[in-house]
Amino acid sequence: MASGKHGEHRKPSRGDAPRETEGDPIADYREWADHRYDPGYYTGGRLPPTIRAYQKIFKPRDKKIILALLILAGIVVVLGTIWPLIR
């Protein structure tokens, strides 16, 4: 029997965990801890667990409303700063 081929059992490492660990926050943290210094690991749609948690708080409609309010607040601040200079 060849070494390292079929039939040989080994202890799985943390890197062997399935990629989709959506329901397990401990596994999400371990994945993040294992790959936080890998360049490009979190690019292309994969998000760190903390960012993923923030995305679940608001529905897409709520995000649009918050964005519109932030834009409106920014316009008010800019106009409030410029208005005294124009007068």
C-alpha cells in the first residue's frame, strides 16, 4: 500500500473545514484568523465575519433610505458651510 494514498487516515487540520460556515460564528472567526494575512483572500466577494454580520442587520430597502439620509445630511452641511460665505 502506497503511503499517503487511499485508505490512510489523517487528522483534519483547520484548513480542511468546509468553506460555507454560515451558521457557525466560531468557525467563521477561525477562518478569518487563519487567512487574515493572506493577500487577496477577502477580495472577490468573500467578506470577514464582522462585515457579514453588519450586512444582515438592515434590509436592502433600509440601506437605501439610510444612504439617502446621509447624502441629504451631507448636502445640508455643505450648504450650511457655503451659505455664510455667499451672503
